[in-house]
Amino acid sequence: MNIEEQVELLMQGADYGDMELQNAMAKELRERLLLAEKEKRPLRVYCGYDPTSTDLHLGHTISMRKLRQFQDLGHEVTFLIGSYTALVGDPSDKNKARPVLTEEKVAENAKTYAEQAFRVLDKEKTKIRYNGEWLSKLTLVDLIRLGQNFTVQQFLARENFSKRLDKGEPIYLHETFYALMQGYDAAAMETDVQVGGSDQLFNIIVAGRKLQEALGQKPLVGIITGILPGTDGTQRMSKSTGNIVPINTGADDMFGKLMSVPDSAMGIYMRLVTRWSPQEITKIESGLAAGTLHPRDAKMNMAEEIASIFYTVEEAASARENFIKMFQQKEIPDEMPDYALKDGQTVLDVIIEAKLAESKSKARSLIDQKGVRLDGEVLERGDAPFPHPGVLQVGKRRFLRVK
């Protein structure tokens, strides 16, 4: 790839919420790539991950896909585990303070993070580091000096903080430390490029760049990726809303969940999750617009591509065949009633309210007998939150399209 093609690829799926800022970052990225080429050295690129849970879903892997693009172009990538930032908790996308984790819990969660990340990243080309390596050595005086570079107003202007302030809800002092700590990560590693989601805009563009300048370094280029919507196509992918695509449940499950994503969300999925180039995506979207490519076929190609990243090519192809057999070879009816899923509903709630079973005991019995499926996957617990929109099958002949 020439430099322009590299910039186009690396900025694919970027979302700064401000075209002027996006253009400025693209310009700086171009300059860094040209300089790296001239100096014959790789760029130092990183993204930080706070191990606040153990299981990752597709939304967690967006920044990993961007890191992999840098790896494929020959740059040095660090997968930074936030062993110290996780103790504080990132307030960036939260409307209330995160619970403070113990060091033991962080260490336990961190064990699985890198292992799952290597399903996207090249293990041989990835550096694993922990930010406790340098953050644990900061003194109170160091923290004061870092804090001198920011005003309280800058923090209070952040949307999530200003909303809490307007509502009279507490903003804890330790929450303001997070941006300082993440900014110091960038300086400690002398970072050229930092990758993060759009909820990290302040931490990267303001804190990271400002601290690097204050410490005599050239400010980093921030690659800010869009946020992946869940299987509902609208809300951010999140375990709490049940709209996730887990990466550890099997190719069939991943393929089925991806096929439930609305057509309107395909563009952002292709840009954020697949390995396809901007040119390949443009060709697909042109085919959809011209009517020469059916949305169903485009979505199956997308689902197979994504499944093959996390599983084998053979498993992804098999998942496609299984899906076709179930959904396109008349094993389920073309017509079925629709049902609008409500917040907080369990599997049992949906079955009873949609009158797919005569009683709760009958519904529980069907679940115990593995007679309840969502997009072909057996649902084993009636008291679990309803996983995601899709086709619900209860028994052999009762079907419901859950939206």
C-alpha cells in the first residue's frame, strides 16, 4: 500500500464527532507514516484495556482490529493491560462512578484478556505490558505536577460529568485521576499512535497529547474508532442490554447473532469488525444500492468473514451451511408473529406473554427438555435475560420473531 491507501485503511471506521478534528488527525497520521518510512522505523502504537470483566464480546475487539491493521503494515503494537487504571475505573462512558476493583480481581480478569485478544492480534508481533509498571512508581508530588496541566473546568465540561453535575449526582475526585493516568501511559511508552473508542476522546486527544507535550514529547496521533451497535442495530453493544455477540461461544452462535443484525447496521459492522478494505466495502455497498447484491447474501458474507476471524475458515463455512439449512430450507416458516422485546424480560417472560406455552410449568419443562431455541441455539435457562432479537422456537411448531 502507498501512504494514502494506508491512511484510508487506518482511518476507516473512525469517529471523532468533528470533521475538522478528524481531518487534522488524518493529516498528522500521514506525516507520521511518511517520517517512519523515511527513518525506516515502525510507529509505536498502543491501546489500553482495563480488565474489568473476563469475557469479551465483539464490541471489545474493534480497537484490536485497528491494532492488527497497524501490525500488518509493519508497526510495533503494544497491548496494554490497565492493571492500575482498572483500580480507579474509567468514567468516560458512565453516568455514575464505577466500582473500585481489587488488585486480585484485576489480576484474575487480566489472565483471559490477552488470550482472547490473540484471536485478532498476531501473537508474535504483540507486546504485552501492564501500566502498573510505571504508574505504581508515581509519587504524590508527581501526581500534583501532572495535574498542573489541566483545569477542573476541562473535566466538568465532559458530557458525562456535566450531566451528573446538572442532576446533583456525585462526581468523585478519584474519577478525574483516570485521564491523568491514561495520559501518562502514552508518555511513559513514548507513543506515536493511540487507538481507542469514541468514549476515549478526552483521555486520548486532550490528556494524552497534552501530557506528552508537557514532558517534551511530540503529541501522539489519536485513532478514535466508532462504537459498535449491538444486535439491535441501535444501542451500544453491552452485556447489560443483552445485545452482544460473544467471541467465545462457537461459530454457529456468532453467525446466527450476526444474521440478526439489521441491514441498516451492516456498514458499520463491515468497517469496524471485518478485514475488508475500504475498496471492498465500497464495492459491496454499491452492489446493494444498485440491487445487484441481495442484503441477505451480503450479510451472510459479512457473518462468515467475521466468524472466520475468531474461529477457523472451516467452522465459519459450516456455520453458514447450518444457518442456510435452518432458515432457508423451510425448516422454519416464512411467516410468524412478531414480538417487541421489553427491557428486563427473561426467556420465560417472553414465552408466557407471547402465549407460546400454556403455563409457566409447561414452559420450564420445554426449556429443561432443550425444546426452546433462539436462532437455532438452545436456551437453557428460563430465568436468564432474553439474549437478543431473533427467531424464537418453542417446541417443534411454535415460532416467534422477537424484535
